[in-house]
Amino acid sequence: MSAPHGPTVGDVTEGELLARILAVLAGASTAVVGPGDDAAVLAAPGERVVVTTDTLVHGPDFRLAWSTGYDLGFKAAAVNLADVAAMGARPTALFVALAMPARTTVAFVTDLACGLRAACDRLAPGCAVEGGDLTASDTLTIAVTAVGVLDGRAPVLRSGARPGDVVAVAGNLGAAARGLAVLFDRFRDPEGIPVAVDPGVLDVAARADLAAQLRPEPPVALGPAAADAGATAMMDVSDGLLLDATRLADASGVTIDLSGIPDGPALRGGEDHALLATFPAGASLPEGFRLVGRVRDRRVAAVIVDGTPPSGPGGWDPLRDWDAVRG
Amino acid sequence: MSAPHGPTVGDVTEGELLARILAVLAGASTAVVGPGDDAAVLAAPGERVVVTTDTLVHGPDFRLAWSTGYDLGFKAAAVNLADVAAMGARPTALFVALAMPARTTVAFVTDLACGLRAACDRLAPGCAVEGGDLTASDTLTIAVTAVGVLDGRAPVLRSGARPGDVVAVAGNLGAAARGLAVLFDRFRDPEGIPVAVDPGVLDVAARADLAAQLRPEPPVALGPAAADAGATAMMDVSDGLLLDATRLADASGVTIDLSGIPDGPALRGGEDHALLATFPAGASLPEGFRLVGRVRDRRVAAVIVDGTPPSGPGGWDPLRDWDAVRG
């Protein structure tokens, strides 16, 4: 997964680089006015839009030895698409602010654009990159803003869970965290410096975990499906089920009583980008959701796991937990 | 303009820092669902929204010796509000992705939030920060996405200028570039390293230029006013009038014939965030716009200045022109 060779962004003008990116994105726009003007114009049926933003930064969020441009574009899109889905909305547009060192290759940037486009095509058909910004920086940074529409649905908030509701999850729990452990354990040199990934040395399970870390595929279409099925609360699980269930429980003023989730990455690992939702008891869950618990009246503990309040660290805090030395 | 002291973002959790930021923003939200969930929900009257994104990066775009957190928040908001206005739209929401080193002080971040809020209150009342993202990074980066609504207007594109139209500008041309020259000429030490700004040593004109560079006040309300007055094309002048008029002329397939703009910063300086617009001949220009030329049939030169195609560099290209050594 070494970086591509060829000309760098320092060798070309902004206009030339933009033309290369737009060639990758050509034909995908679904906007009223797509890329190229001061701003894009998007359709907003139902007179409401959903907007969210999330950033990947070289160092805390990714390493170039481990991720290709394609991986980074795919992941930057996917994590934002998941946040739109978690409101019960359908993503329609991405806006991408890319800040990069002059040594970044043009091929890396077009590969990143391919990854953005592939994530939209695969996870949220009809969604496309409709605008962005290119800037020089010492640190490669990909800030994505995603926009979605509700198609007449009410948004599904974190605060709507009620005692008696069932708790359900769609998507993979723990795989992304296990994939990160594979990178740290298997693909660093004796000094701890990341080295290129060779998937050939991994078994099938480890390869799947690695893919979940590098190119996550959140169940974006299940967000609107959950809203249609009557979901009372929903959120994207990005910082570990335990921490995010605590947030949903606190926002709703309830206790989430989980069962059958083993302690470890599935409970505490980050970057799952699964959907955590609550539904009225007896609701027919959309295919892809599985029951993981019940909503209770609020107790002292916001979350209970198999009858006991969990102890120990609850998830990933980017400001507290990022250690520039360890990486 | 030295950085504030006190605890750093490395000393607090993400939740604590977010609470400090939200305290600054409290009461400003005008959204259906404001900050705090997976995504914001915004009203979109007329079933269309305008979206744009623009980033400020430490080094190419600002220096901490020269800009306070307040200045940076104000400028990051202002440059995006100008892009929304340039479509004929009214800004309603900002989304802010902030990536910052662990040594950044909490006071700097809350100061930045104050600047974001102040720019909205002053330039686009009713617009507020409705969401964002906090990340660790080696390079302080502020990526802002702005959303606006058209209130039933058609968007004003770059491509609508027609021969016979008049060309008009609203806002200040050249001041921001002169302000940048003041910083480079007056506030660097003998080794060229930026030092703190002391406005007391400057005359009134230089202080105004400096303010235009550090805290630009684009004529945001004049964007919708121009649309209502029948503007046929419009854009934000961010890379110098000459380069941006060339872009508008190329998009419209016309030649822009400018007159009375002196060569120098007013013609070639960046970061004006003025509005360049074309109107049908005889249209009543909104107060704040002044005539600067005529739209002609397309000739070889996209832009003519006082009868002559201009020569020499045409504006600022962030990838070509940023020199990490000079700064």
C-alpha cells in the first residue's frame, strides 16, 4: 500500500489538480448545480436537510503506510454517510475539504477521489461529491461534510428512547477495532514505525477485520429503513457501543440494558459505524437489525451489560487518547 | 496578539472542550435540530439549499503570531458566508471541523468560537454554528461548511453574463492584500519570523487594511439583494478581481471589459471577498454596488482593463504560490 509515484500536487496548479479530480467524479453529480461555482445547489424535498461533518487527520486517524488514497476516500465518505443515516436520512451530497503537503502525489489525490466515489456508489447510490476545497498543509487532512434528505420522515434523534423499547444494532461490532490491532501488531517495524500492509500474511478473519478498519461499510440504507419501521432513537456507533449507548441513554433519560455482547472490541472498540436504534416493543425490525437489549427506566448506571454496570474505559476520546509518539 | 494561556486541549476531554464551545454558541441555533446529535436538521424553504466549504490552514492561510482565535473564527466564517451570498442565497448554518495540536489552549478555542458567532451575528443574522467536529492534528486547521437558502430565488451562477450587461462590484478591493503586505513588511523579525502585531504603530489606513486581512467583512446581505435586482451572474472575489473576472468571463463565454480599476492590489490582490456581479443594462443596482465595466462579446482576452488585455500574474494559487519557507 505504498504511495503512488509521479507528479506531486506541488508540481501542478490548483486548476490542473481540480480538473483531474473532476474527471474522476464526472457524471456522478445529482445536484441542481454541481461542482464549479461558488457553491453547490441541492434539492431539499420536504424542505428539510440533514448536515454533518467529520474529519480524518494523518496521525491520529490514519497512516499512509497502512491506507491507500482509495481507502482514505472511501472511509472519509463512509463515516459521514453513517451519521446522515443515523438521523433516518438518505445521503445526497458530500463536500470535501482536502488539505495536503506539496509532496502528495497527484495519483494519490485521484485515488482518493475514486474512493469517495466508490463509497457513495456502494453505500448510498445517488449521493455524490458536489463541492470541496483544496489547500496546502503540512498535515494531510480530509474534512468531509455530508448532506441528506428525510423524504418527509421525522428525524430520528438520540433522545427518543422510552422504557419498554427494544434495543437493536445493524452492522459489525468490534471488527474495526480488531483491524486496528492487526495493523499495530503485525505491520510495524521493530521501532514501532508503520510499514506497508501485506494482506497475504493474514488469515481470512484478520483480512475482514482489516477491511472493516480501512474501508468500513456502514449499513447506510438501514437508517431510513429504521425510521420507516418506527425507530424511537438512533445513532451511529463510532466510539464503541458502550460509550455511544451511554450517550443515547443520557440523551433519552433512560437506562440501556444490553445482553449477549461479549466484553472486548464489540463492546468497547471504536470505528464500528454500526447503527444503534431503539424501537417500540413489538415493532417489526428491518432486516439487518438484531436485538441486543431493552430500554429500562433510568437507574444510576446509563448502561447495564448482562445485568451489571460495566467498569473500565468506555471508548475512544480523540483529544484524550491520541498519543503522537505511539501513533 | 499572543495566544491565551491556561489549560490546553490536551488537558481536557473532548466532552469538556465541546461543553465550553457550546456555552459560547448557546442560544444562537436557528435549526430544527441543532448541535448535539449525529447531524443537524436544517429548514430548507423552497426545497433548495446552497452548500460550500472553505478551509484555513496554519501556515499558508494564517499565522498565530498575527491572528487571534477570534480573528480566525471570524475570517473562517466570513469567507464561507461570502460564497453563499455569491449564489444569491441567505446563509443559515455553519459546520466547523477543527483539527488542532494538543498544545492549543482551551481559551484559544473558545475565542475562535466567539469569532465564528460574531461573524454570523454581524454579517448574516440568523446564521449560526449548527455542528462540527473536533480532531487532534499537528497542524491547526479550520474547515468550515456553510449552508444557505434561496427563499424562492433562482441561484445566480458564474455562467449567466451576457454581452451588453454592466459589471459591478460590492465590497473592498485590494485592502486585504495591502493588509497582508503590512504583516510581512512590519511584523516580522530580522529572520523573517512573524511577530505579534502592534496596531498602535500603524496609521489609520494601514489599520483598516490589516482589519480587512484579519477579519474581513464581505457584503453578505448584498448577495440576495443582487439576485433580487436581476443579477445575471455573480461570484465571490477571493483570488483577485483579475483572476476571478477571468473565471466568470470563461464560464459565461464573454469578455469582461473593466475600467477605472488601478493595477496593483485592487486588480490582483487576493482575499477581497467582494462580490462581482453582472446586471442587465439599465438595471437599478442595489446600494453598495458600483459600476466597474461592461460585458462584451467574447474576444481573445477574457478580461480587458481600460482597453488593454492585462499581462503578468493574475492572482493567488494556493498550491502554486504557497512557499513553506517564506511563509
